[in-house]
Amino acid sequence: MDGMRDLDVASASKTAPPIRLVGLLVAQLCVYSTLSALCFTCPLYLLDRSGSSTLYGAVAAIAFIPGVLATPVGGVLADREGHRSVLAALGIVLMIATMLFVPMKRSLPLAAVVAVLLCVQYAVQSILKPILQIETLRIAGREKVERSTALVSQMTMVSNILGPVVGTAVYGCFGIDALCAIAAVAFAMSSLLFWAALKQNVPSEVTGDSSARMACQSDFLSAIRYLLQNTSLLAVILLAAVLNLALVGLTIGAPVIVTRHLGMQSSRVGIIEAAMGLGGLAGGGLVGIWPNRFSFDGIHRHVVMICLGVIPIFVALLCGAHMLVLATLAVGSAWVMVWASIASVEIVAFVQRTAPTELCGKVLSVVYMALSCATPIGQLAYGFAYDRWTPTVVFAAMLMVLVLTTALFYRLKSRSQQTM
């Protein structure tokens, strides 16, 4: 009887982690898809009501700031216990903010209300990201770091595809109020899923008093000191930011090329967006299925493959045939996002393997902060470049940056092998 009881306990311990992991991934998909839908649709609602693209851009820029500022908080919380309570509480915060949006937009300036809602959403998303990455790794096991990172990446990619499609469909058919009601229910469900999927741990020590804020600041500074002492890891983070900055030229360039330089309908941009989303999803899926076939040692080869996706687009832009440019842009963008997703997974996995366990979440938050800061810098730079020069010149410059990034990644790998 004791042997049977031990066997039951062993089988339960083997089946519990997969069940918990599935629950956590479903919760991630639920909250990320809903956030993606609202972050895409609420600015669109503001643009429809105001008709001002300047106001639209200003609100988007303001909403970006809390997301960057909240990233260190997410890193500190990720390295503490009490993830179950934190994630459930964040779901409730999102639910309340979404419910308040409907009455507030009727009595207050719409731009201010949309800005506040987006600020809350981006801040919560920045806190969620490192916590979910660490918790997924904790359930899957540190020996499956690539697979767990790929799973989180895939959930993000699926959400970025599913959220805007569902959000615009509901908004177009039933209006923003109906979308907010559905979103509030989805956030409540994600909160319950987080509570059910995760084990109860000791609550986090981070509270609102001054001593807790000092502890939070000290924790994050310890991660900064660690990175300054580990120059190779810091170099990887900086190169990842440069790579992200370079690839912004593709996401910014797609609508500019299709609408302004090809003179096609804006609906054609959706083809490029779908191709990029599917490419990113495929890249994360490849790492998840064959984690042993990809490693950080081949990161320079991944960037080379990205370059091989940009080159056909550059050649097609030189030729000037409209349909050829559109087809090449779609296929090339999908190819680029496959390898960009693989590179992103390997970089995050490398950081998780290299950083100490007690600093892993905070170091990850530095990575996400660097990537977040690179995106608006790239948007500003490429927006100015596309207004000043032709897409051919811009893509040539992008290709030069990617080639330089490849060389730097290769040199970093060679130097690390020499020191070992």
C-alpha cells in the first residue's frame, strides 16, 4: 500500500507542472491578447473622435513613459516570492481601469482618459513581463530555459496577432463600450487563472512605504552593478537593443512603403503585418520544438539570416515594380521576423542562464528596458529618415547596421571563447 501511495504521489508530481504550465500560458494569452486589443483600439478610437494625428501621436508617446519606469519594479518583483498574489492583483487593476474608462470618457477630456488608461496598461504590461518569464521558467525547469522562453514569446506573438484583429472587429461592430466590457471580463478571468495556476508563496515584501521603495531601488541597483562588472553580458544587452532599433525600420517602413511610395490602399499593410506576426510565431515555435538546434553561440548566424531577408526587399525597391515590392516585402518581413524571434529567444535565454538566480528578474528587466527604449528612438529616427530619403536609402542604412551588429556579435562570441 505504501508503494502504491508513493507511486500516486510521484505521478501527481509529474502531471502537476504541465497542468500548471498550461494554466499559466492560457492566463498569459488571455491578458496579453486583451491588452493588445485595447492598446491598439483605444488610440484608434481617439483618432476617430478627434481626427487629430498629432493628438494620437502625443498620447502614444506619453503612454510609453510609465511602461519604461515600471520595468525595474517588475524585475524586483520577479526575484521575490508572492507571484500569485501580484499577478492576480494586476489583473484586478486592469479590470477596474477598463471599467472606469467607459463613464470617465463621457465626463472628462477624451485624450486625458485614453492617456491614463494606456499608461496603466503599459505599466502593468512592463511589470508582468519579467514575472511571467521567471514563473514560466520556474514551472518548466531551468534545464528547459530555451523552451520556456520560446513559450512566452509565442504567447506574445499570438496575442499581437489575435488582439488587434478581435479588438477592431468588436469595436467596429459594437463600439468601444462593448469592447471595454469584454476586456474587463477577460482581465477578471486572467486573474482567476493566475491564482489557480500558481502556488501560494510568501507575499512580496514590496509595499508602498518609503523603506520598501528604498529596498526596491537597492535591489535594482544591485543588478546594475552586476552588469557593470559582467561586461560581456552588458555588451549582449546593448547589441540586442541595437538589433531591435535596426528592425524598427521594417515595422515603420511597411506602411510608409505600401501607402506613400506604392500608392496602395492601407488595407494592404495588413498583409505585411500578418506576415510579420506569423513569422515571429513560427520563429518561437521552431525554438520550442527543437530547442537543442538553436543556441546563443549561433546568434551571429541568426542576424546573418535576418540580413538575407532584408537584401531581397532592398533589391525589389531598386527594381520599382509595385507588386514585386509588395510580395517581396511580405515574404522578406516574415523571414526576418522568424530569425528575429529566434535571436530574441536566445538572448533572453542566455541572460537567464548567465545571471544569478537572485538577480535574474532584475537583469531581465534591464533587457526589456533597453529594448523598450530602442523602439521609440528607432521610430523617431526612421520616421525622419523616411521623410527625408527614399526607402531604398533607408533599407541600405538598415542593412549596414545589421551587418555591423553581426560582426560585433561574432567578435563577442570569439572573445568569450578565448576567455573560457
